[in-house]
Amino acid sequence: MQFLMRQLPQSPRRNIALWTATHGWLIALALLATLGCVDHPQATGPVGKTATEEVGGGVTAQKLTTAGKVEIDLGETKRNLNAAGPDKKAPDTGGDSVTDGETNQEDAVGGVTERPKKKKSKTNLFKDWPQPQLVLTFSGRQHGYIEPCGCTGLAHQKGGLARRHTFLKHLRDERSWAVIPLDVGNQVRRFGRQAEMKFQLSADAFTKLGYGAVAFGQGDLQLSIGVLGAIATDSGEGSLFTAANVSILDRSFTPRHRVVEANGLKVGVVAFLGDARRKLLEAEEIVNSPAIEQVKVAMSSLTEASCDLTVLLAHATVQETRAVVDAISGFDLIVTAGGSQEPSYEPEVLEHGSLLIQVGAKGMHMPTLGYYPNEQVHWKYERVPLDDRFEDSKDMLEQLAVYQDQLKVLGLAGLDVVPIRHPTGRDFVGSSKCEECHETEYEIWLDTPHAHATDSLIHPKERSEIARHYDPECLSCHVTGWNPQKFFPYVSGYLGLKKSPQLVGNGCENCHGPGSDHVAAEEGTVDADELKIIRLRDEMKLPLANAERSCMECHDLDNSPDFHVPGAFQNYWNDIKH
């Protein structure tokens, strides 16, 4: 602006208007530069020549030519506020919490998808991509989300094995591309029988989907050794699971690396578990060592194998990933579980020319690279969201149905789901008991989705062929008397349609607390003076100021993204106001 001011003619004020009319474009350009209104994707790493070109859907992509061997074309790289590109810093979660593997509401931006005006087309992807010699596509941090929760409609959520299968079939069958999928680990986030079943399902899916290699995450290694040994060790048929610095039972049972061949190319894959998470492993049967020394050993073996490409799968923070790469050169691609909840919009070009890619959380995206070894531009990149443009794979839906049937057969006891006493020490009595005194409020409740929450599991509107009313992770918010975030029932909580029909639906007591003491005092079945009766009534009240936080225990970002739009609570409250 100082430059513009110096250009103002030294003349009466009336001449300023004339100067502005003839030179206003300079002001506009200066303001655009000052405010940062011109938004081009900025590449990181070595600075080279750049040129912009148009790709499908009017999205500007950037061609990056570095001083070394790496050249990239970026595909559909749309910006949004829920993910971090290289110009927007995001917390480095390292794939999951170092302490317990849980995803909290503050960082769980995953699962929130803009409401599409119309279903997106698969033809919008990979615009202007010629036939690549090889395609590498990446997943990871599934975190137990083998399918997206359908509570708010599948069109509004991303991820799931059924869509992933369709995406890979699209690449292979419809585009005739040679594809190697790779996964950076953490299929589950909890331990116990249900988590083991999800791990088994995921491992079977990796085989069916033609994966080339799968890394271990900390959550995976919390499962029982028996399950890990049966699923993830090399039984002579070759295991997809690989880790340079972690092994199940014995070093010989887990390959240090894998070599995958496709379309005449050999791809060497090394995976490691970051030291911060490795040190948290408690099972003595997990053989583990510091990452750098073991990655060096694995890399030397790949050198002997004369691979065309080498890939490092890092279940680690971005900082740990960089430390390993700085110590060991030679990897063409580095895929990390660290970084943002959503994948980066473009690969980061490291100083030595390697590409660093983040996969994001919950298996919602498949960052994809096309390889063109004989072209001037060696790589093309696309960040692919697994949204509803990819219809459900029937094969995967069948597997999900089998999984739900297994949950039914095992029952809560077979899943080691044990009721725990509610912190208040009180019991749940059911919403019909509330009706005896609160008839108006009960009638309002009957007319809300809360009253029909269990039925929505028995007869889902989408994927209707798969009932989910035996799944603890679904029951926790669709019945009365469960902990909504820990997936277990309280003593006297819902245990089944026949065992506790009075607790069907998301009832009054999920918000107001178990009502046994209140009911007993009102009915006179216990000794209670007027002060105690009043106190128990007050304890059943949920102040409106606290209601929103209580609602978020079920209406979290994964299952109810619309609830987190500013002002949404008031709209939801108006629908159930009582």
C-alpha cells in the first residue's frame, strides 16, 4: 500500500477519485495479495518450477517439478475446513492416542461430510490420468470403523470396507489398472472379543481386496496373542502383515518386509511401529526393538531384492517418521499414520526427493498415486474420499452380515460384555414407569426418534438386510441403560428384546438418570420424608444448560455431524421439548 500511496498524484482531492477509477486494478491486486485471496496449493520440499493446469470439476491442480527425481501432478485437491493441507497445521495424532487409542470429540472431524446436492460420480476422479504402469493406494487407522455408522444417512458419511472394495474393483475392472493397496495399521481401537472379530474380518478383507502389505498398529497389538498368532503370523502361506521392529511370539513369525510384484514392477515394503507406541506394548509375547536399527536391516534386504520402488509404512507420528527417514535413505514413498484426521491434500516432497503421504483417520480416504516411470512426470496423486459415489460391495455386505450373526450367536456374555453398576447405584425402571406421572412428556417422547431407536437397528432404513440389535457398539445409544461411549450395559440396563422390553428405545433415564429411588419414594415403597422426595426429584432434573453436553454422548461427530453445526442444539431441542 505504501507503493500505491507514492503513486498518488500531488493534486487536489477531487483527482483521487479519477486516479482510483483508472488505477483501481492495482489496489485490487494489492488487496488480494495482502489478504491471501489467491489460493494455489503450495508444495513443500525442494522448490522447483510450477505450473497450474485444470482438472475435472474445475479444480486447479499443480504440477511440481523438483530439482531431483520427483515430479507430481495433483488431482482433485479440494479444500475444506475439516482437514489440514500443507498451509494449515493440524495436530500430529500419530494415528491414535498414545494412551488409550480412543478418538475424542474434539479431534474427531472424521465422519463429517458435506451434504451432497447430488451423488458424486466416479468419473470425476483421476481426470486426465493416462494409463499408469502401477497404482499404489493407501489406507489405515481404520480404528474399528469397518463400516460407517448409518445413523445420519450413509450419504453423509465416508469409509467402510464395502466401499473400499468397490473402489478397488473400479480401478482394476473398469480402468484395468495394476493396483497394489497398502495399509499402515490399526484396524481396531479396543480389545476384547468384538475387537478380535473385527480384526479377523479386516484381515480376511485384505486378502479378498488384494492388499500387498499391512502394518501393525498399537491397537492391533493389544489383542490376544492367540488371535494375533492365528491371523497375523506367517503360517507358510505368506502373511500380509509385516513389521521390521515388531513380531508375534518369535522374530521368524512376522516378515521384516514384503516384496510385491505387479505389471512387471517389484515393490519392496517395510513397515515399523513408532517407538512411542512400541514402548506401551505390555504383552511379553510381542518381540519388539527400536525402529531405526530394524528398518535398516529390512532396507538392506530390499536392496538385495533389486526392487523398482521402495515404500515405508510408518505407524508413528510424523516426527518419528521423519526421524527414521532422515536416518535411512532410499525409500521412494513414505506413508505415515501420523498427522491430520484427514489425508494431506498433496504429498510432501522431502529433501532427498521421497514423497510423504498421510492417510487420515477411520479409513475414510484412499490417497492414491499413479506411477509413470517412463514419463517426465513420474507421479500423479489423488486424495479419494470413500463417499457414496462407491456403492456397497455385495461381497463385503455378506461378510458384515456374517459378523452381525456371530455377535447374535455369542450374545453379550460370549462377547465378555458384563453389566456394571451405575455410578449412582440406582436401577433403571423404563420410560413406561415415567408415564404414570409424566404423561404429557411421555407422549412427546413417543413421537420422537428416541422412542424408536431400537427399532432402527432391527429394521435399518439403509443396508436393511443387516440387523444390528446384537451389536454392543450400536446398542449403547439405541437402548436404555448403557454407557454410550464405553459400549457396556449398566446393571438393570437393557439386555435383550425379551429380557428387558421396558428398556427398548433411547428412554427418559438415559438423560435424567436411573429412576428407581425416585419412583420408590413417590410410590411410598421406601421411607422418605418430604425433603428426601424433593431432593430425589431435583436429582432427576437435567438443566437445559447441561443438556447439550449430555446429548453429545450419542450425538457425537461420527454419528451425528449435523448436531455440531452452530445453533443445531436448539433445533434438536425444539423437536423434543418437554
